[in-house]
Amino acid sequence: MTGTYVDVALIIISFGLVASGWHYGLIRTLGSLIGLVASIVVAMYGATWIEVTFGLSFFAHPLTGVVLFLVLALIVSQLVGWIVNLLDLVRRVLSIIPFVGLLNAIGGALVGALQAAFVVVALAFVTVRFVADSPARSAALESQGMSRAIDVLYGAGLL
């Protein structure tokens, strides 16, 4: 299996998240990761709960399912972001201690790499569950990164 354009895009996204982690530091990046994981979990289970509870048919059309997933994920992500901003104020006070800034940046880069893995798995989940058969879906599923993420999802029993 060779690399595809999807793999290149996933690598660019991953490097971007690692660089962002270095720039924003451990607290903001860890908060972003917690927000990402919480938003994905809430979106996965919340979308189904909304559909069943209110009798709405969001998943009758793939686009409405994707939009609902993204809206729920964005709401939860913003709520977690407010909490992280408060915690970052504490970090700013502690930044007068030597090496706190460097440790914050290194920790942020490591958490950024972990965040990239979660993003790839979330994209694989959305692709498998909600994207209809199309050339774009086929290209995504042929990607090495996406196929490994799909294996993780199957192994975890999420697909």
C-alpha cells in the first residue's frame, strides 16, 4: 500500500497540531485534547440520543448526520475551552519560575502528537459511519493512516 493525498493531508494536520502544541504549551494543548475527546464522545453518543429521543431522522441523509456530529462537537469543545482559559491564567502566574516555559512547550508538543492521533481516528469514524460511497470516501479508506485508524476503531468495538 502506498501513500495517498489523504496521507499527505493527515501528515500536514499532524505536524500542525504538534507545532501548535509547542506554541500554546501543555495546559492549553491538554485542554484542547480533553475538549476534542469529550466533544467526539458526546457527538458520537449524543447524535444517536437526539435522534431517538426526539424522533428526528438526522442520519437519513449523510450530510445531516455529519453536520449534527460537528455541531455537537463544537459546542462541547467551546465549553471545555472556557475552563482551560481559566487554568492558563494559573500557568501565567507560575511562568516566573525557570524552565516552566520550556517544559510547558515540550509537554504541549507531546500532547499535540496525541491530539493528532485522536483527530485521525475521529476522521476515520466519520468517514466510515457517515460518508456515502463516493470517490472521496474510497480515497480516504485507501489511505494508510485512515486504514490503521479504522483498525483501531474495530479493535475498540466502536465500528
